[in-house]
Amino acid sequence: MTLAIYPGSFDPVTNGHLDLVEQSAAVFDRVIVAVLQNPAKSPLFTVEERMHWLRHAVRRFANVEVDQFQGLLVDYARLRGADVIVRGVREVADFEAERRMAQMNRHLHPTLVTVFLPTHSQYAYISSSLVKEVASLGGDVRGLVPGEVAEALYARFAQRQPAEGSESKPRGPSGAG
Ligand code: PNS
């Protein structure tokens, strides 16, 4: 039984993340999608919101569960008895930072193996931070994230007061947000 952890901020989950979940579910016996709870990072969405959308999106995979963790990833991996950490690599630019993280994790937990999975090219440009930026400016993010996440993004940015001097509030592309 190989237990893999796919950790991340998932603020919010994107279709690129879900591609990685699908690949991991096919390769490993069990997969835990682990959402980092890091108050220092001031995420846009609460850990409960992020887990809710993930749970909904991965419900078709019988061997995938969603959990949260705080502190060091290696400590969470020990707690869960995981063998593997999965990280997605979208492009060469991701690789250096991911390699540093993998090497640090190996230093801290020598038997924990990090596996890099390439994101399918149609998702390679999608990141949570770009999706948030585009949604905050009223751009269309449907097709990049699950539908309910797109709606939540527009709703969240519509709640935010425009900065002083700005001319309009962010809206969804339909004008509904
Ligand atoms: O989705 P992200 O933000 O790229 O995920 C980064 C994450 C959560 C995998 C990484 O920040 C992490 O593992 N944080 C937990 C704290 C930790 O273990 N830090 C040392 C990593 S070498």
C-alpha cells in the first residue's frame, strides 16, 4: 500500500490541481490531498471553504481523501504514515523551488520520497494566484476552476470595497458577480 500526500495551499483549487489529483489517484493506492492551514499567509478562502471545494471535486475517486495540516509537512507525513509527497511541475520555472523543497523535506525525513508529476499542457498556465488576479479584475475564470469556485471568487471580490479613487467594482464576466 503506497500512501501519497498531495499538499498545497489550494487557495482556491484549480483544474490544474485536479489533473494532479487524477494522475496521483491512478498511480498510488491512497492519496491524501492536504490543505495547508497557515494563518501567516492570509489566504483568500478559509481552510474549510478550500476543503469543501476539494472534497466536492474529488468525490469520484474512491482512494482520495481531503485533510488539512499545520506546521511541517514532514511531521504531517509521519503522522499519517505517508510514503510519498506529490508535487506538480507546470514548467521549468517551477522546478528549482520544488527541488529545494524536496531536498529539505528529504533532509528532515529521509525515507519520504517526493515525486514530481508534470501538469498536462492545457493546465500549465493556471495558478491559484493568477486565477485570483483575473477574477478580481472581472476576467473569465470559468473552465480554469470548478464552477462553484468561479462563482465564489466573483462573490468574494464583489464584497470587497473598491480602493479609493478606483472607478468600478470587480464583477464577474456576466456582470452577475
Ligand atoms: O500550493 P503551495 O502554496 O505551492 O504549497 C506549498 C506547501 C504547502 C507544499 C509548502 O509550503 C509546505 O509544505 N508548507 C508546510 C511547511 C513546511 O513543511 N515547510 C518546509 C517545506 S521544505
